Amino acid sequence: MNKFIEISVYTFIFHILCYVLWLLIVVPAEGPADIQALGSLVYLPNAGRVLPVIFFGWQAIPAVLAAEFLEWEVLWQGAEFYRTVIATTVSTAAVLASWCIFYLLGVDLNQSDVLKSTNWKHVFLFIFFTAGLNGLGNGAWYAFIHEVNDPLISLRFLVGDVVGATIMLILLVFFYPMFKNFQK
């Protein structure tokens, strides 16, 4: 199979899985918080956008964008179209900008044997950097939409993105050997 198509399929499925887990487990657990206006404190889908880009590169970005549009327009069915399109575009642009900056700086994100030889300091730096850009971008956008100038919205996006990506990364590290054994 063409490598781009294979990466796109894996990325799309992983992103949808992260979103559905977030929708079924985290959203009810967060209670009556207005996630549409504030953002989630444990945003698992951030792992679906960040981790594939870390491990597969820029080729994962079109699948991330497609998955986010499907999730927010079909599965969520909450806000007006332009709100979710802009927020999704800001989030994906934050990942693309982070990847470009890391690439131009020569920061090595992946090596052979994806989880064994990975430079974890760079992975976490990428997660924090992407979450920061996403928090600033979406915080500004939400301040414009909801006309509330609250820096806690940006902080909430940052914390939610970091916590969500970290939880999914830890789960991947634990479950990776099990899936590897099934392939044999």
C-alpha cells in the first residue's frame, strides 16, 4: 500500500479512537463545564493530532484535518459550522507550525523502532510547544467569538492538550508490546 495512504488510514483511525474515548469517558466525567466555550482539561484527541505527526511527519496532517472535521461536524453537532472550522484549523495549524519549526531547527523527533529509540525529551517538548500554540490561537479565537477576555481559556486549552496527549502516549507505551505480539 502507498505509504501516504497507510499513514493517513492509521492517523484517521487513531484520531477517531481518541475522540470517541474522550467523548464517552472524559466529557461525562468533566461534568457541567462548558467545553464548547472553555475547552476540556483532558483533551484526548490532541494525541490524535500530535502523536501521528511526531511519528509519521507532515504526511499525517491531511488525515488529522479530515478526522477533526468529521468529529466536530458529524459526531459533536454542537456549534455553528464556522466556529468549529476555525477552531479545527487553528489546532491543525498549531501542529503544522510546530512540526515546521522543529524540522527547520533540526530537532529529531523520531528514530528507528518508534517507541524504543524515540527521544522522549523532544516528544514532550513538541507536545508542550504545540499545546501552547493551540492554547494561544484558540484562546484568542474564543475570546473573539464569546467576547470574554479570559486568559484561563488559553491555559485550559494548554493543560487539556498536554494532559490528553500524555495520557494517550502512556497508554501507547504500555499497549504497544501487546499489539506487537499479536502481529507475530
